[in-house]
Amino acid sequence: MTDSEERPVERPVARGELTARELLRWTWRQVTSMRTALVLLLLLALAAIPGSVIPQAGVDALAVTRWKEEHTQLTPIYETLDLFSVYDSVWFSAIYLLLVLSLVGCIVPRLFVYAKALRAQPPKAPRNLSRLPDHTFYVTDAAPEQVLARAREVLGKRYRLRTVVDGEETDAVSAERGYLREAGNLLFHLSVLVVLAGFAIGGLFGYQGGVILVQGSTFSNSLTQYDDFDPGGLFTPEQLNDFDFTVDDFKVQWLKSGAGAGTARGFQAALSYKEGHGEEKSYDLKVNHPLSIGKTDVFLIGHGYAPVITIRDGEGNIAYTGPTVFLPQDASFVSYGVIKASSAQPTQVGLEGLFYPTFRLYEGDPVSVFPEDLDPLVSMLVYSGDLGLDSGKAQSVYVLDKDTATQVKKKDGKPFRIDLRPGDKVKLPDGLGTVTFDGVEPWIRVQISQSPGKRIALAGVIMALIGLCGSLYLRPRRVWVRARRAAPAEPAAGSDEGSGDTMTTVVEVAGLDRSGNGDLAAVLADVVAALKNEKESRT
Amino acid sequence: MSNAAWETLSNQAVAAAGLAYFIALLVHLAEWAALRQVAPREAALVGAAADGGESEVAAAPESDGRRTPGERVAFLGRLGFLVTCIAAGAHLVALVGRGMAADPNRVPWGNMYEFTTTGTFVVAVMYLALYRKFRLDWLAPLVVGFVLTTLMIAVIWLHEPVQPLREALNSYWLVIHVVAAIIATGAFTLGGMASLVYLLKARAGDSAKATQGWMARVPDLVSLDKIAYRVHAFAFPVWTFAVLITGPIWAHEAWSRYWNWDPKEVWAFITWVVYAGYLHARATAGWKGRNAAILALIGLATLWFNFIGINYFSTTSQHSYAIEGPVKAGVSRLPAG
Ligand code: HEM
């Protein structure tokens, strides 16, 4: 109802009397745009739902893979519908692009209307103020001119007043306020576009990559160093900032007692980093405290354990050595990992199993009773033969290809399992060699990303909020005060003071709430009180 | 006081608050029952006067000194209000105790139990604060009943001993983000109640029910719509601030992405869009009133679903208070290859 278009002033009930063209325009605005916008908004809400129940490739690629394995029938259907990447899908984009279109179609004309309205005078008082839904009157013996002057004074403070044009009747004061509401509304809707622009820039030019780094290792920022890399459509490798950093140390403060025992209180990774050929600096990377280098941010987002394991092959040569990243399976940090000694002779050796940070047997089952590596143990099964590494097919470092490998068994036919504590060494059967567990190193997972446009988006939402507050809290309204000498014969004055000989003045006060949400009765009562106040002080 | 003593105090204060809300509910139900004996017109007057104290009806005691039905209603209304104030006081003590029990002291918003107790507190306090301004006496049974029920749910199903904050929550953005989200949640809940009453009243129409007892005290549809709108209009910018400004800032610091379409984020966005729809609906011919009120309730449903329900539907949320154990962020996102 705030449509600045509406010109109800001369005739508050003018809607039926609009010209056909105006009617058409009004219909177009009200029905097409507002209702379309509303329907599109609700559609957008609806369309966002599937992405919260179905795993999303952009959020959790692993979960998507798992889901696909479990639902082989549904997968092709879901894939056709883009249900694994809802928020990049054609249909989702279509809805919000339509919304943007509708938004532009809505704002642009309103901008012009508003520009005009800003310069317009408050309209003349309607002929019959008592026809407005909110109106009141009182009778006074002050002269009309006096009342009107007072009205100008009272209203002039917070309202824009109509300046009297030559030849106009001057028995009334017209006042209007709350022009900024529409400005707020326009600012809000424009800001939505700004936010979308910021978001789009981030999506197109930004990237995020992740890498797991064992304590002591160094990362230098180039594409090949990332474990996973998710660039925007217009990303170019030249964007990568030139830096490297080393994880000198990683510490977790575990809570040892109390209700939160077993949860981490703090994580710190001490880094030393270098920008280009600059000097080396150090930084304590923590959760909630990313390191910013150029346009790139480095975040600490996960951690785990990398057992250091050495495999000597049947010929006594070291076929594999070093810390191997094991992935935590749950909050107890029991972690899963595989080791592939591809150069082992006479045949390749693969290990697959679990790492327990604080190993205990609980009713015969192996468990970890604490997530810190207080009493670590690795427990692994052994495979030998062809690990599928030579086929040229890309292989995950976290998966052991057992298709052509054979499990190493004990004499009695049960699987051969090695359980090692740090420093332990075990001899594999069949002359395969030996395995030693040398110790444990922590690893951290860092996320490295550029998010251009984030400041634009932020500025957009802040502007939107400001506009929103203006749009919601400003209450635009018009107030008219009319003062007329009451003809003694006129009973309309209906006042008990009107004695017939003394001249009385009837003061009518009426208002029009343009937001539809204000409490005009109270406003009018205030205006009347202020007007009367003056009268009393003068008499 | 030791931490354990604070925790005990907090638990006792929750119990006390629950008891007081329960008494307040009984008082309001008695008030409601008493309303039936009051003539319809009188009932409306009592309603109007309950905030001011003086009323033409209540001011005329019967000669034998017994209260008139109108007086009794007004008295019970005032009593219920007072008991609710006491309950809210105990509720506040419970929240403060929760924060003091943690080592180091912290804001009491670390898990679902704490969110829920704080959220209900906001509902109660907002109701008390707006009681006079909007003459909310008619909303009393609904508010007190809701707060009591939700508090019970929190104590029975969501209660957890005091723990230090998880690392990802340990940020001053938590304070800002969460406090805004909780205030908005409380306000949306209160506004949703007004919209619900709007729908009930619209449904009752001019039937006999609408002119008797409780319904007669409920403001007319236009005023109800305005009250609902005002509360929503307060909540919406606060929600915007919480989920579209501070949420992304915090997410950027903690998880490296300011918006990741994580299920919690998706639902916060859905809630936001639905409420934007509500605000639009109020300005759209044909959608005003009933449809707008329905949208407000849909918005509220999405809000509470996000708060509690989504945790059971999706496991990928990074909002770590929803999952057990240490921060899993990132670990679940490990590359498959
Ligand atoms: C991106 C989608 C949009 C969002 C998130 C949005 C959000 C909002 C919000 C929150 C309000 C409330 C502020 C108020 O009541 O003054 C509002 C009001 C308004 N919106 Fe939108 N809007 C969107 C698109 C549109 C479109 C496409 C149109 C054009 C038809 C439009 C026209 C209006 C109008 C005329 C108002 C003022 C209603 C009134 O005066 O109460 N909006 N919008």
C-alpha cells in the first residue's frame, strides 16, 4: 500500500476513478510484480530444501560418493535433476534469475516514482476530512488563522509542509513525513543485487583447496600441491599468491577430566611462512584465526594422526618409510589408513588397518579410550601381490586395491594381523619382509582459499539491513489540519461550547497512514494536544 | 561459589522456573475459566482494562465485598502476570548459573539445551516487555504454555552437563551471532503466536465462540495483524543480522567459507526467504491477512525445524554443537582421491 504511485489525496477513495491507463499500470505493479515476486520467493525457499537433505558435491564429496553407492537406482535420476549440486543447478538458477529480473523490473520504475515523490509537495487537504478513516475534531474560540499558524509550527518540526500556492484555499495545513521509508525499501532491494553480485564474483573468480600436511612438512602454493582444488569458472592459476609455509609444530589441548573429557579445548599449528622471497615470519594458526597472505586465507580445519611406519622387503631394502596419513573415523580418533610398498621385492606389500591413539581392549574389542596419542597402537592386515598400482589408473591413497592382491594368512588359515606399538617390529610370513612402527606424527588439514567479492557481499548485506530498518520502522503518513469558523447555524459543530453568539472555530485533524501499520489515532491525539496546548497558553 | 555449585544452582533454578510457569499457566487457565461467567461485552472491557488497572467493570465491587466475575478475571490476570515475572527471574538465574559453572566462564550458548533455555527465556521476556504496550493478556496462556512445554523438553531430552565451549564456538562472533539468532527466534515465536491467534479468530468469525470467553478478549483481526507484523518486523532484521551478516563472518573465520550451503545455512536462508515472503504478502492484495499469517507460521516451522529437526536429517552440518565429539570440520570433507 505504500506504493508512492497512489495519489489518494484529493479523493481518498479514488481507486475506482483511476483512468484506464493508470489502472493498467497499477494492476501491472500490484498483481504481476508483487505477486510474482512473492511466488518466486516461496519457490526459492522450496527449491532450496532438497540440497539440505541430499548430500551436495560442493559440501561433502565423500558423502555423495557414499550415497551413490547405496542408491544405485536413484542415482541416475538424481544426476539428471542435478540434485547433487542443487545450488548450481539450472532450475535453481532459473528461479533466482527470474527473481532478479522481477526485482529490477520493480525497482527501476519505483526509483523514478520516488525521485518525483521526493520533490512533490504534500497534497492538498481532501475536501471532506471526516471521510478519512482516522480523523478527529475539536472546537476552540481561537481564530482559524491562529490555529493554522500553530499547526504549521507544531507539524513543521517533523513534517514537510505544503507551501500555499497562489489562489489556493488556505483553510488547511497539509503535512507529510516518512519519505525515507521508500528510500529504505529501494536501498534494501538494490542491496540484494549487490549481494548477489558479490556472491557471483566469489563463485567465478575464487577457489578453495584443501591439503593435509604432516607436522614438519612444507606447502608451497601451486596447483600440484593441493589434495583437492575447487576453482570458480573464471579462475586462472596466475591468481595464486606466491607463498610457502612449514608446519613446525601442532598441539591440541585435550580435556582430561570433567564432563567434556575427550574433547579438544584448543588447536594450534605453529607455522613459519614466507611470501615470495620475503623474510620468514611465524604465525600460530588456530581455529577461528586464519592466516591471510595477499588475497589468500589459510584456515586450520581438521587434524589427525600419521603413524610412521617402515617396511623392509624380503631383500632387506627399505620399501616404504615415513608418516602416513590415517583418517579419523569418529570422535575417538580411531583412524583408518593404508600403506602401499610398491617397490617391495619379490612382491608388493600392502597394509590396511586402524590406528588407536590410546589403545585398550574393552570386553575383548579393541577401542581407543582417549583421542590423544597416549598409548598408540596400529593394527593392520597384510596383502601381497599386485596392488594395482601399475595399471596406470588413478588410485586414492586412502584405498587399497585388493582385486589382484592376496591376503597374507597364518598357517591356520586365519588372516595374519600385525599389532604394533611404537618401536615394535614384526616379521611378515612368506619372506615378505618386516614392518616397524617408529612413532606418530600429527597432521593438520588446512583449507586455502581466495574469496574475492566477499567485501562486496558484506557491504551489500549491511546496506540491506540499513535499508530494511528504514523500510520497516519508518512510518510514512500525511496529516491535515483544517480550521474553519463555524457558522452559528451549523449544527455540525455539535459542540457544547458553541453558544451561538460567540464565534467558534472547528478544527478538523485527519491523517493517512501510508505504511498501513501505524497507530494513527495516537498520532492525531498528540497533534490535537499540541494544538490545544497553544490555545490554553494564549488565553 | 564453585563451578559445581553454580551448575546445581542453575539446575534448581530451571526447576523453580518450570514450577512457576506451571503455576502461572494454572492461574491463567483459571482466569480463562472465570471469563465464561463474564458477559461478553464486559469481558472485552476487562481485557482492555487489565493493563491500566482501572476499569469501569472492576471498579464496581458488589456490596457484600465479594469479587464480581469481572474483578476476579482482572485479579487472576494480574496474578498470572506477576507469577510469570517471577518465573522469568528464576529462568534468568538458571542461565547465569550455566555460564558461571563453565570454566572459564562463558556465555550459556554452547549446546542445544542452552540454546533452548535461552530461546524460551527470550520469548518470556519479550512477552512481559510488550504486555502493556500491546495489551497481551490474551496471549498469556499460549506464551506460558509454550515456554513451559519447551523448557520441559529441554530438561528431559536435551540436558547436558556444563562443558567448555568447543573450539569452533570459541569466538566472540559466537556471542554476537548466537545472541542475535536467539533473540530473533524468540521474537519470531511470539509473532507466530499472534499469527496463530489471528487464524483462530478469523476462523471463529462471528460465531458464538468468537464473542464469548477468551476469544472475546482477543483484539480484532486488524489489530492482531498489526501486532503480529510489528513483532515480526522487529525479528526480521535481527535474523538478517544473525544469519546473513554475523553467521557468514564467523563461518569465514572458522570454516573458510562464508557461505557453504551447509544444511543449517540452507534452512536459515529458507526461513529468511519465507519471512521475506510474509512481509511481501502483507503488502500484496489477496495475500494480506490470512495468507500472510499462514506464511508467518510456515516461517516459524522452518525456524524450529532448523533449530532442532535438521540435526536428525542430515549429518553433514558443520555446526558442531549438533554433532558429538570434537570439531569434525574438514575431516568429513577429505578428498576421495
Ligand atoms: C530477492 C528478492 C526479494 C527479497 C529478499 C525481498 C524482500 C523484501 C522485504 C524483506 C521487504 C520488507 C520491507 C517492507 O516491508 O517494507 C520487502 C518489501 C517490498 N518488496 Fe521485496 N523482496 C524481493 C523482491 C521484490 C520484488 C521482485 C519486488 C517487485 C515486485 C519487490 C517489491 C517490494 C515492495 C513493493 C515492498 C514494500 C512492501 C511494503 O511497503 O510493505 N520485492 N521486500
